[in-house]
Amino acid sequence: MIATSPGSAAVPMLVLTQQQDHVEAINATLRRAGHAVHCTWLPDARDLPDALIQINPEMLLVFADENLVELETLAALRGRQQPPVPVLLVRAAIDEAVQLEALRFGAQDVVSLANRERLQLVVGRELRAFRLERTLNATISSARESQQALRQFMEGSADAIAVVQEGIVVDANPAWLELYGLSEPDAALGLPVMEFYDPESHAALKGALVACLQGKWADQPLRVTALLADGSSLPLELQIGKGEYDGEPAVRITVPARRHDEAALQQRLARAVETEPSTGFLHRRCFVERLRERLQQPVKGGVRFLAYVRPDRVEQLIGMTGALAFEDFVAQFGALVREQAQPNELCGRFSGSGFMFLLERGTPRDVEAWAENVVRKIGAHVFRVDDKSVTVTATVGLGLVPASTTDPAGPVADAYEANRKGRENGGAQIYSVDRTESDSRMVAYDKIWVRHIKAALMENRFRLVQQPIASLLGEDKGMLDVLVRMLDEQGKEVLPSAFIPAAERNDLMKNVDRWVIGASMSFCAARKPAGVFVRLSRDTVNDKSLPIWLANQLKASKIEPARLCFQVAENVAMQYLLQTKELREAVRRYGFRFAVEHFGAGAEPQRVVDHLRPEFVKVDGTLMQGLATNAMLQQKVKDLVEVAKTVGAVTIAERVEDANTMAVLWQLGIEFIQGYFVHKPEEVVLG
């Protein structure tokens, strides 16, 4: 609990002590010396990391005789602040040995309530030093940014650069004007910067501009579609940095010039040989070669699918546009489809008007969401072929690539066949063929996996991998998500997508979940992370013996239970609402935390949080597919954030994979993100 004494907030201070009388004594002593202090009482050291971030104090006073916090821990916390917050230790007795110990661990001095005048003088000295250091750091940072901007101009950079203040372009160099097709030197000045970009780019660009001004934007390129003066559009990658203009904060937007060095020229020549000039996609032969190479490497997480995208009613289109002009349509169609793919996604032209993609995503539902977005984008687009305006629909055929598959022939055939069936059923849809689910040998398949899973449990051949959860609001909290991997008898890693379905069908998920919980507790005991998220399956939610087992594990591990957060998928929670509520109350009694993942996948998110009142909600990763350019998805995520706020739940976005999505999430009020854009999973060396 944090309690705050009344008073002015001119000098925010933290006082770590179990006695409120000490806080009042500090407050009165410093006010008599002319310091308008605001003392925040901190009786529990576990609240110290959050208090340092939320209150941003100018001084921390620690009553060291109470032993509320180790000095090593205090030094580490102090070092995370920039500039480091001054720390004074308060002791009943002071000698040189005590002062030496304090200085060794980074404290500024040791004071005593017995000598109030010395306390006043030391506080005044350290406050002056802290404020001088803070001002100096800000000045140095500002000078560096100014020098960087000046250097870009003085070196005759060909980069296109514009300076934006409060959403308005206040300066632009000749390269910028040339890039956007503007002839007058002042043509861009005074205009909203959004006028230079397609509306679908606005949400990501707005989020990035605001985040940059607040120092929260990482050095990541932002993908946008620029609108040029002649009415055409141009895909660009923007570099965004904080700067100044006329002494006021501003944002510098840069489009790096193309540098024609020899290595880049060789790469472009290689790409030119492998790709079609009209569409930019790989030739079929090159795509198949690359696909075979990619499938030799196991996917690190999630699932793989092949997606075959083709316009519907091709013969009618050819009759409308003419055989020669049809290739122009195909080029436009391909460019629109390719905009929906990740920058390094493998894609090729597979037939006269069809394009094949290798998709690597978190879940099958993510793949379906991507395909739905492609179908929607194509259906809403107007293609211009010669003097004609053409609208079309398209079908996406999906073929699963099983984790153990290295030969693309089967998945390619599945995607191709799925596309054909989808077009025969009317088109404008996604259609999937999943061989595994329809395989008549499923029973035999499960028997093999059940034997492997049971052997791995007996021989402790499971491993955890961790994925960091990053903050969008400030310093990271040190939270992470854990996932499970199985090792085969040769020590090779087996992904969950290969063995979890068999475990679910054969009542083995409770055993797997308990292994994960036990390993996560061991990890918490050894590493003491701020928060570890552990997902529970449907079978575990319905397991009445789990609370007693958890209590025994907690006694054995002796961890702080708040370090562990159990998460349940929204659809499971809704299907078994009573059981989930009972589980939620049980883990709360023991001090564990609770989260709902895949939040927003169902139809009643408000009902979910009203019943379960979780500490965290994880917004469904499916909503991240196409979020940067989809206003409807953005509104849905914004609504989910508001729903979470009604119960005070912290929001985390799942499966974030690019900077544009991060920029939009920041603007929508999401507090944390996880996914490959943050970090790929790493092994936890505990098994």
C-alpha cells in the first residue's frame, strides 16, 4: 500500500519506512528549511519499482535500520533511472563505516533524525546536484539531436526530409519536394502532414508521431503509402526522429535516399533475374526453390500455411479488359495483394493470375484473418485498366504445412485445390484444406504421439521458452510469457503445433500443464522475474484437484505467488464460465494473478471481464492482422481497451509483428505488447 501525506508537489520524494511518524518527521523538517516537499510513504519495498516510475521522485529516503530492502537491490533500482535518483539512508547512529557502506552501494549520504539541521543541509545539497545533472543531460541530448540534424544538411544528404510540428509541415528540403512532385519551394509548408499519405496510413503515422514526441518511439522504419502531386501513390519506409524547430519540439520525417553501392547493385541484379518485372513477385521456379529451402528450417513458433490468391471469374475479366491489357490488371492486383504481406514474406507468381504466399503466423486463426483482410481489400479496390474502372473479387485457398513437412508438394496442391473449390462455391471467400484433420489414419497418428508425450513427461524432455512482454508506456516491467517445447529422443525440438492437438484429444493436457506450472515456479524461484504468464488448457480449467496441487507446489517452491499469472483463453472461459470463476477465486486466494488471453475473439468481452475481473487482458492476436490499415479493427481494439479499463485490467496486445501495428496500438491506449516484433522466444534453461 502507498499512502501520501498532504502538501505541495514541488519536490516529490519517496520515504521507504514502516512507520508513518518517520514520514511526518521528514516532511516537517524539510518544510522548516524552505523545501516545499511532497513525501510519499512507501511501507512495502515491493512497491518501490512502480513508485519510481509513477511518481518520478527527486529523492528517495530509506530507513535502513528497518531492513526493508537489500542495498544491492536498491543500487540496481536506482541505476535504472536517468539521471539516477539521489538516495539518502536514514539510520539511528552514523559513523565512518556506515557512511562507507552507503557510498559503496551508490547512496549519496547517511543522515539521522537526531540531527535535523544536517538532514536539511544534505537534502538541499543533493537536490541541487540532481537538478543540475538533469538539466545537463537534457541539454546534451538536445545538442546531440541538433548536431545530427545539422550534419545531415551540411553533408549534402539527398534524403528527403520534412519537419512537422503539431501535425503541420513547417519545413521541407528540396529532396522532399522532388519526391512528392511539388515544384514550388513553399508548396508543402503549412499543410497537414496527413495530406501527403493515404488514409489507411494515417493511424500508424499519427501514433508514431505522438510516440516520438514523448520519447517512446524505437528506431524502426514505418511503412506508409504516399500520395504524390500527380495523383499516383508510392509505398515508402519513413524514418522518424525527435528534433526542434524554432526552439520548439518537432518531429523529423526522413525518406532515406537510395545509395547505389556495388553490393546493393548486385542484390538488385539478382532480384531482377529472379522476379517478374511487372509484379515484383518471384518467378514460379525461383519461388519453389526458395520454398524448398525455407521448409528445411523448422518454424520457430506458430504455424505455416501456403496461401494461393487468385481473382474470381478470370475469363470475364479478360473479356472486359482485353487480353493485352489484362497483364496490367494482374500487375495492379499483385501489388495490392503484396502490400498485405510482411516485408520478408516469401511470395511468387504461381500461375497466369494467381500468387502463392508462405505465411508464418502465430495461430491458424491469424492466417484466416490475414486472408479475410486480403479478400476485403481486393473487393473494395477499384482497378484502372486503360480507360476502364474494374472491380473484382478474389478467393484465397489455404493449405496447412505440417511442422514435420519439408516437401512443399502436398501443401501447394492443398492451397491450389482449396482455391479452386472456393471459386466454384461462388468466390470472394477463403477456403482451406487440412489434410491432417481428414486423414483416416488419425487414430494411429495419435497413438504414436501419446507414446512420445508420455515418454517425454517421464524423462523430463520438455523445455520452456520465454517471450518478453514490452511496455509501450515507459520502462519494461520484466514480464514474460512462457511456451512449452518437447524434445524428441534425439534432442531435437518439437513445436506445440505437432504434439498439443494429440495431447488435447487424449486427455494429456493436464499433465503437460502441470509440468509447465512446476517449471515456471522453478524459474521464478531462480530468476525472480516481475511476472510470468502461464496458459491453462480447457482440461486444467475443469480440473478440481488443481487448487490443492497448486498449494502444495507453492509451499515447496517458496516463491512469491504474485510473480505467476495464470491465463485462460476467452473462448474457454466463456464455455466453462463457472469453472473458470472458481479457478480464478482459488488462485487469487493463494496470491497468484489471473489473465484472459485472446480477449476480443468472442462476442461478449464485457461479460468476460465483469465475471472474472482479471488483472490482465491480452487482446487477441488475430486483431493485429491488418490492424495498421483497418479502421474497423482499430475501433474494435479501442473498444476492448475501454472494456478492460472498467475493471482496471492492464492491456497486452498479442502477436505484434511490425512497427506500424505497434504505432497504432500505442495510440489506441494499449499498455504492453508481445510477439516477434518484440522478441522471438528464447529457451529458459530449466526443465
